Amino acid sequence: MRFIFLLPIVFPLASLADCPPMPERSTRHTELMNLVATASNEMIARGYTNELWGIWATAPDDTAQEILDRGMTRRASYDFAGAIEDFDKLIAYCPDYAEGYNQRAFVNFIREDYNAALVDLDRAVELTPDHIGAIVGRALALMQLGQVRRGQIALRKALLLNPWLPERNRIIPLPHNKENDIETDL
């Protein structure tokens, strides 16, 4: 009888163990981060960024990839409830995979649930600190929530990683003081 009560506790842990650990950062990822930060123009930076998105959107195994791809297809089809369901499954299966959180945040951002998006973006950045897309998403969510200063600081951090981001036109002047230091925000 005790065994039956333990099943809900043990079973979720067993399902989490199925996701392989995230691979170490590839040499190409590191190289691309350097190339995008020093790109001479927007077109060149976009090419490097597209390749980075390919790395970020490569899941740890086939099961995770299938869930991610299905969620992204649902999102593109405006099936936001279905996309959230898939990204919830992906996060439950691979809790250390940043893109699951980033994609769920994207759906919540589209739905204008900026608080939920921010929670996921914080986790995505925690897992992958140089995830430019998650950092930009975080900046935009903060600004939508009226936290303009924090959003501007996050956006400036993203621009250090990629100075050619389309969102660069959203930078506004901030008075010079210690609070504007990029490192204080994250």
C-alpha cells in the first residue's frame, strides 16, 4: 500500500532521468559568440546569430527535439495553448535545457503574460548566460512591465554580445550612475 503512494513521487523523478545531460559548449558556439560581437555589419552578425539559434535549438536528444519542434510549430500556427503544453513537457523532461524555457517565454510574451515570460527568461539566462535571444526577451519583458531601467540595462548587456541586434533602436539615454552598470542587473 505504501508503494502506491510513492508512485507519484518516484515516477516524475524517473522520467526526468531520461533526458541526457546538456553537452559541453562547443568550440563553434564560443567562436560564434566572438564573431557576432565583433561583426562589421548587421548582415554578417545576422548570419552568425542564425547559426547560434541552430545551436540553441538543438535539443539534447531526439525525444526533446521532437517536443521542441512540435511546440515551435504550434506556436507558429497560433496554437499557443498547445505550444505551452509542449514546452511544459520539454521543461519537465529536460529541466536544464535553456531553450525550453526561452520558447515558453516567447509564447507567454506573445500572449502578453510578461510576468510568466520573465520567470522563464530568467531561468533560460541562468542556464545559458550568453543566450542573446533570452537576454533580449528579458529586456523587452521588463520594459513591458514598466521596469524600464532594468530592461534598458539588460538590453545593453545583449548589445555587448551582439551590437547589431534589431532592438538596438530601443536604447534610450539613462542618467549616469552606478545603477546603470550592466553587471548589477544580472
